[in-house]
Amino acid sequence: MNNFQYSRASDVADAIRLLAADPSAKLIAGGTNLIDLMKQNVERPPRLIDISRLPLRDIEETPDGGLRIGALVPNSDLAYHPLIEQRYPLLASAILAGASAQLRNMASVGGNLMQRTRCAYFYDTATPCNKRSPGSGCSALDGLNRNHAILGISTSCIATNPSDMSVALAALGALVHIAGPTGQRTIALTDFHRLPDDKPHVDTNLGSGEIITAVELPPRGFAQNYSYLKIRDRLSYAFALVSVAAALELEGNAISEARLALGGVAHKPWRSFEAEAALRGQAATPDHFGHAADLLLQGATARSHNGFKIELARRAVVRTLMQAASATPQSQAYKKIA
């Protein structure tokens, strides 16, 4: 049994104060990831700060026509919210492709953004892992790395980000609202998670004592031509080998706007503004989609067991864009059993 202290924050300011008093403390809401990490001795926080009762469960329209989603909104509530289903179905599809119904009922929006990698070496405390123990080495580099990253990797870490929701949020251009000791700030979702570089133990650009308060969606939701494709070893309750969030705006068969993000391939959701720009003004054809996939996968690097991911990702991008162009996203049956 690992001893720890427990505190319950009364409001956001109280949570920030408690974090400032003990920087090694961890915030807990649904606990769907943190509790597992504590059971495995991967995380051993001396204090847990319960934020589950903070008033961060609202989904509100913003003055410009977007949505502001409280950090404690459960994933299930978000996926099935009428405004999300109607205006941001790409996000609903991504959420319903992740975890199980029971976990989605508990997992929060903020917790989903903060979840840590499912790399087996990260969970195995008997093996070296720079993410768990900085400077100890990365066992995955020359180990069993079939599920590991092919983009944005470093010699320190090739772990992947496990979030489905984050991939859709990246494609949609979401913003993350943060509060901390120095006040409030906003950061693009694409800048929230970090690449490993030489500090793979630092997953995000969240500062000391800071807390996520909300995620904001812009007015443009791509509700007509979108698709989320998740390729995994089994259909139910498995993390992505490769996932793709694709969204288009079409004028006839010409692409006026495009969004494209990958999951399961990097330390963060992987979005390429260059690939999106290459699609604008082009016809919605497999050749143009293949060119965008090549741009998205520039610099992809394979290890001993995960080279298949490069071609898998390319084909997945083309397929997902074709589905988006024809307004035929994944079926409802797929979403319900995922």
C-alpha cells in the first residue's frame, strides 16, 4: 500500500492553491488512468487533489458560435450531447471509438487530454523507461515496438499518445483553456501535447500549478463531410495502431477547406498544415488524397517491428478522406460497438 494524502478542492482557485503548495500532487477526477498507474506503481503521488466537484461540467455556446466544454464533462455526456452530435459529429465519433462505455461514463474531457501513454515498457517498472524514470533509457527502441511511434520520435522515447478524442480536437482546431497561479491562458490543442525530444517524461505544456478548465471548439464543425477511422487489433476496447480524423468542405467536387490529423503514430496528435493546404482547391480524388497522406507522413521513421504503420497510415488517410468526401462516415454500428 502506497500512502498518500487526500484533499478535495472547493473551486478552481482552491485547486490551484493546493497544487502550488505541493507540486508533486496529482489531480484526480474520474481516475480512469491515474488509478491504474498507481496500482502498477508507475505513479506514486504523495497527495491526490480531488477536483470532481468543481463547477466545470457545462457545455455552453460561445459568442462567435462555437462551444465551450467544461473540463469535467464526462466523455459519454460529450459524445451524446445534441450540439456535439449535430455540429461536431467528428468529435462524437472519435470519443465513441475509445475505451468502453463504462470508462467513457467516468472519464472527463480534461483527464482525457492528460492521460499517459499505454507503452508496455512505461507500465513495466522492471524495465528502463525515460518517461517513467528520466535518464534510464528507452526499452522500446530495440524492444517490442509494434505499437510505437513513427513520427516525431526521438532517441529518448517512441511512445504514442493514446487519446482518440485529442485527434478529433486537433483536426477541429480546438483550444484548451488553462488557469494557474499567474492567471488564465489559452493554448491550441495542437500545441498542448509535446514531442518527446530529450524530456519524454513531460507530456504536455501545462505549467506548474496549472489546471485545464475547458476546451473550446470553433464555429466550423465540418458536420457534413467528415470521418474518423480507427484501425486496431480488435474492434472493441483497444488503442489505435493508426487513427485518422478527416474533415472537408466541398464546393461540388473541389475542396475549399480540409482538416487532417493522425493518432497512434506519435507522442501527440499529428496534424499537418502543409497537407491540408495541399488539398485546398484540389478535386476530391484518391490521387490528391494520396499526395496529402505523403505530406502528412513526411519524416516517418520505422523501428524493427512497426514499419507496417507507414503504409497502413497512408492507406488509412486516403480511405478516411474518401469517406469524408462522400459523406459516409463510420457506421452507427461501428460507433456503438467500439
